[in-house]
Amino acid sequence: MFVLDTSAILEIIHGTDAGKRVVSVITENAAFTTPFSVYEVLMGERHYETPKIKEFFSSAKTISFGDEAAAKAVEIAIALTKSGNLVNKIDIFIAAICMMNDGTLITRDRDFRRIHGLKCEVI
């Protein structure tokens, strides 16, 4: 399973070369994302992008953030704090959801590489 983070979704919406690479990676698989990426995309939405955003989210499946993912997020945050490599909280939540669902995160954000045990593909 591939889980797209906000940066990968934006590349698809903007039709960039990186977005085309993301699409080629997930072509034969369903696109999954998280409520946190939905939030981030909608917060940064530009009026002219609304149709593309609606089209993307109509075909993507959103994986919820439940109690198990919350507990995993706490573990990740503690480990990152101890190592001095803390990333932003939304990225921790996205990583926890991905890890609890045995997914591979597709991203443009290299900060995710700091999270031990996360399967991550930086495009």
C-alpha cells in the first residue's frame, strides 16, 4: 500500500514532473492519504486549484487516525526527541498512520527519513 503525503499530493495536483513520477509509482495501486494531508492541502488551497483538489480526493482513500496510530505517534515523537531529530507533529501523525497500516509513504519531504521503521520513498 502506498500512502501519499501532502507534498506528493500537491505535486500531482500541480502536474509537475515529480507528480508524474508519483503517479507512475502508484499507477496499479489505490492512492491512500491521511486526514492530516487532506487538512494541509485544503488549508493551502488556491481558488483555481479547487477542481483538481476535489478530483484527487474523490479517488483517494483516507486512512483514519485512531488510538493505535496515536500511541505510535507518541513512540515516534519520544524517539525523535531523544535523538535530537524532531520533525513537525503533523509529519509524525502521518508517519504513525502509515506505519500502523504497513504502508510505504510517498513524499518529497526528506524529514520523514528521520523516522526509524517508516517505509518511505522520497520522489
